[in-house]
Amino acid sequence: MSAGHTADVLARAALSRLLEPSDTVGLALAALVGPADALRIATGDVSAGREISAELREHLGLQGARRDPLAEGLERWRPRRADLAPVRDLDTLGRLGGRLVVPGTEEWPSALDDLRATAPLCLWVRGRHRIPGINRLAAVVGSRDSTAYGAAVTAELASGMVTRGYGVVSGGAYGIDAQAHRAALAGSAGGPPPPTIAVLANGVDRYYPAGNEELLRAVAERGILVSEMPPGSSPTRWRFLQRNRLIAALSAVTVVVEARWRSGALNTAHHAAGLGRPVGAVPGPVHSANSAGCHRLLRDGTAVCVTDAPEIAELAGPPSAGGDADRAKESASPSRDHDGLLVPDLLVLDGLPVRASTSVDKLATVAGLSVRDVIAGLTRLELAGLAARTGEGWRRQRA
């Protein structure tokens, strides 16, 4: 133990830097042997042994499979071992007035346990408020390139939920997310409703996107910033997709105000539906591309039509007390060119710079993959026209 931190806290902090979100092998290992022993195995300090390796394969449903998930994990995690400094990360968090929330403590949102195998190991939290229970939170998400219609509806819905005693959860992005946070902050200025929560895809030490810095500072002061990534972590496409599951799990209801046909907000909605949480969608003009995703949710039965705060509150149930520069600008929706990419390829693509070049070894560290997996991913991305070789290494190929 160091600086007053328990071995469990230090291990969870270290693992959150070593593992990418929803790393099923690493999370399964921690569930089997505990975070402290999992860290020792993941860093190569001790050997897992045949018994634990067999239990891990069984836990992952890979009995009889020829692949060895632990060996693959150890190779994938190796490039990040040298950067593990949990005391440093916790000290950074402390200087920001933040705290690490872990399972088993009073503030841990038990609703995250519904994520089961992909539940985060910990939450890096910044803000003076405690995280409210699920019955007091409603997620409002949508397009980053929102229209005036979407912004107006979002402000009305978010402020209406605040007056009914709900905190508003969103992703801190441009467009609908930002409008939801602004309305929630304005609505809670004179009273005790739960704070607004911004769930980030990067460390809570960084205000991203930069254009929302003033807003995110206000959320840090009067609401809560939450991330499963440690301080210093950069946002990537994979991390954006994974943070959506946290938004959905924390909230009693998820409402999509505006979303294009391929919007990331649909990802949040599907996470919520998969957890058995109610989903609402706001209809828009039938010719508006910004509402096509909402209409899609309504048509396939994933969402219920909502047009005002009382309808959202009806879905949620009554609130009750309870527990670097903008390199990768957040796009309104995943690019069609990225559809069908394997997860390792997506991680490699996220780590490729657009202008400069980078080496395979550096990509392995950034992506959290083995050198072998990075090379294989680069080959597939090159064939897909998404990566290009240069004299100094590799860079992203402009579509």
C-alpha cells in the first residue's frame, strides 16, 4: 500500500491504465482472482498457472478452443507495463479534487453491475457531489451537429427533468450533449436536484472537446465528471463507443433527441435497451437527416415516442434517493469506411496520426495491443485504404 491507498485501489487504478475499456480477458481475470493478483499476473510478476488459465478459459466460454486468451492478453498488455504508475495517477486526481470510486464502497453506482462482464473496474470522478442512484438519473443524448429544433427541445426536456428531481447524464460532447448539460446546470442553479453528470471518453483532467471547456469546467464545479480512463488518457473512437455503455447503465431512462441514421447516440440507446432500461426518442421532421436515427429507433421498437418531460418521467419511474489538442474531432456518426472493422483494427486506426508518422512499437503502446496484432491490423487497414506506409513508419490514410 502507498500514500494511504489500499492494494485493491492501487490495483484497480493500474489496471484501468493497462486495459482498454471492456477488455473481457482482463476483466474476467480480475473477477476470478481479484484486482491485485490480476495485476501481478497481467504485468508478468507472477505466473497464472494452468489452473487459473483453465478457469479463465471456462469463464470466457472458450473450453476446447485452441486459442489461449491469457497468453494473448499478456502480449497485448506488455507495451503498457512501463507506464503503470497508480500512485502518480491518484495524486493527479487528488490535486484536481477528485476521487477514485471502486466497487464495494458506498458511492459505487450499483447500476453499473448490470454490465456484468464489462462493468468498469473503477470510476475516476471529479466534482464535489456524490453520484446519485439510478432512479434519480436520466440520460439525454443525440447528434453533435444538432439543429435549432434539437437544441430547443433538449433544453426543454432537460430542464423539465431537473424540476422533477432527476439529474441529467450525457457525454459532454458538442450539440445535444452540451445543450443537455447547460439546461441541467441552469435548472439546478436555485435548488437541490441531482447534479448533471458528464461521462467522458478521456481522463477527467482534460476538458474535451476543447470548444466545451467552459461548460465542462462548470460541470466539474457544479456537477460531476466521470471516466473509467485514468488522468492523461486521450479520447479514441473505441473509448467513445464504450463510454456510451456507462451513460446507459447509470440512467433509469435514455432519451435520444436528434440522431442521424448512423449516430453514436444509437449505440447508447442500444446499450440501454440491452440492459432492460427504457429508451425514448423524440420525433422530428420526416425530411431531417438529424432525426433519421430517432425515427429508426421508433420504427424498430427500440424506443418509445417522447415529446415532453412528463413522458420521460413516466418511463423512468419516480425519482428516489439512492446510492491533447483536438486531434480526433468527434464526428456526428461513425464513418461508413469503418464499418465491419475488427476491434484491434479500430484501436490501431484510432492511434494513427493524420499528418506525422508513428512506429509500430508506439502504436502498440497507444492501442494497448501486441506488436503482432498491430502489424496484422496495419496490413488490413492498408488494404482497406485507411493506413499508409511512410519512410518513417505509418500514418492514417485520408478517405
